[in-house]
Amino acid sequence: MAKKLCPEGQGRSGAQIGIEAKLVYHPVLDVIGELYESMRRTAINWLQQGLTESKVEKRLQKEFDIQWAYADSMATEAKQTFDQLKTAKQNNITTLKEKIRAKEKNSKNILKSLEKQLKKGFFTRQEKDKLKNKLLGLEQKVLKLSRLRKDLKPLEDQERLHICLGSKKLFNAQYHREENKYENHEQWLEDCG
């Protein structure tokens, strides 16, 4: 049910009160949504190819035969998404580098601690167990470091930003292609953007 607005659009406490409206589902909304996502994916791809926001806007108008206002809005949204992708990539690189530095420092400290214990010489059973656990911990840190470095390299090297524009269901469909009627990964990529 719709709420009525108080005088000057404010409630008793001075807060804004909105009007709730229910949209009745209609199949045309699905078609419009698919067209909108198609234009958005296309615009992001054009930005990745080096086109400016204004060129993307003009190209959207021409290729999708839409009005300037829609093309302008779509180009602006695509640019914002593209900028967020670039920022996310840089943030991921920074985070991975920080994790690598922290793991390296921690590993060096464990190694120094182990060297001190080994210089001591004679070990009780309890000290041997502690030494063994430290060695296992060091091994796990070295393996984790290796994985982090392996993840960092392709992230730094890739120029094209990757995004799956769509639902979680679409993203997960790549792992169950036959069930989702995809013959190969490339076919899934076409739907993904």
C-alpha cells in the first residue's frame, strides 16, 4: 500500500517518507534487461579497447539505435564499472604483495627461532615436538608463499580486465557447462561478456 507524504514531504520526525510501488511482472522486462546487459557489456568491452566515454556513447547510439540520454547514461555506467575494475585489480595486487611480505617476514622469524633452538643442541621430547611443529608451520608458510606468488604474476601481467556481468548462477554455470547447455568455455564466455 502506498504511503501518503506529509506536508513538505516530511514525517513528524523530519525524515523523508517514500512511496512504495509494486511493479507487476511482465515478460517484456526480461527482454529489456537482457538488452540492457548486452549494451553494458559491449560498452565495457569498448572501453577496454581504448575508446573514450564520449566515443562509447556515440557508438552506442549508432549501433543500438538508442537516444542520446540512454547512451550517455549507459556510457557513464560502463565507465564507472571499468574504473572500479581497474581499482579492484590494483587493490588485489597490493593485497597480494602485502600478504607475501608478511609471510616472508613471518617465515624469516620462524627460521631464526629454529636456528637458535638447533644451536642449543640437546632436546627433550617436548622440545622435539615443538621443533617439529615449527618446521611444519614453516613448510605451510612456504607453500602459501608459493601460491601467492603464483597468483600475483598473472594478475600483474594481464592487461584485459575480466568481469562476469550477470548473476551468480551464470558465473557458476562455467563449472557445470553440460547441465547449463554450454558446449565449451568459449560459449559460456560469450554469455558472460
